[in-house]
Amino acid sequence: MLPTHPTHVLSLLHTPLRPSMSTRVVAPFPKFEKKYNAEMAKGPLSPATQFEYSWCLVRSRHSEDVKRGVRLLEDLCHNAKGDELRDYLFYISIGYYRLKDYEKALKFVKTLLRKEPTNQQALQLEKLINKAMQKDGLVGMAIVGGVVVGLAGLAALAIHKGTR
């Protein structure tokens, strides 16, 4: 499919979904979008074209593009085998990671790892997803803890005022 170096692919995970993102990362987008739209207009869409376009969408700085790319890749999975399926699962996982849907990202990377347990890119991606989930969990616990402390303070204040 599309040759990519593991370090470059995983660097996409840390690329923010905002306009300041490097245009170098999404440079092939217009080319693949044009090809995709031309094939859609003519008739059956080739899986290769759908993948190329999806690959660009998943790398986009816009979350709606990333979501669309993930949907297109998920559609491709239904009839895929071998290397193609591996690529689809990997980029779906990247898409969900970029959307901060870590549970789905983990689900797809684990599916890939069941098929290829020694795939280094997938293993790295799994570690990053787990780290992000752990970080989000700690942030969530801190928020809940802050709310509980705040409510306890309000309750104590109300009790104190009620005893006067």
C-alpha cells in the first residue's frame, strides 16, 4: 500500500487536530481526494483508492475528516485479507487514537496484534494508547476528586451555618 516509516506513522499520533499542523503531513490529500471523487463518479471504487483517500483523511487536522477516514477504512475491512487488513486495522486505530477514542483504538490494535503478535508498529501503538488511557484516567480521577472535595466543603459550610 503506502510505504511509511514506523517513526513517521507514530508521529502522526501526536499531531494535534488543529490548523497549525504541518501541511507537509497532509500534502497528498488533494491528489487522493480528486482520484477518489473521480472513481466515485464513474462507478465502482477500487479498494486501493478508498484506502489512499482514507489514509489522508485519518491524517487530517480536522476531526470530521478523521471520522470519515475511519468509517471508510472500517468499510474496507469487510472484504480484506492479509497485508491490506493489517493496514486498515492499523490506520483505524490511529484514527481513533487521534479522536481520543482510546477504547476503540485499543480494540482495533489488539485485533491486529492477534493476527501479527510481533508487529512492532502495532506494539508501539498499543503502548501509546495504554499510556493515553492511563493519563486520561488520572485526569478523570483528579476531576472527580476535586468535585467531591468541593461538595464536601459546601456540605460542611452548610452544616456549620445551620448550627449557628
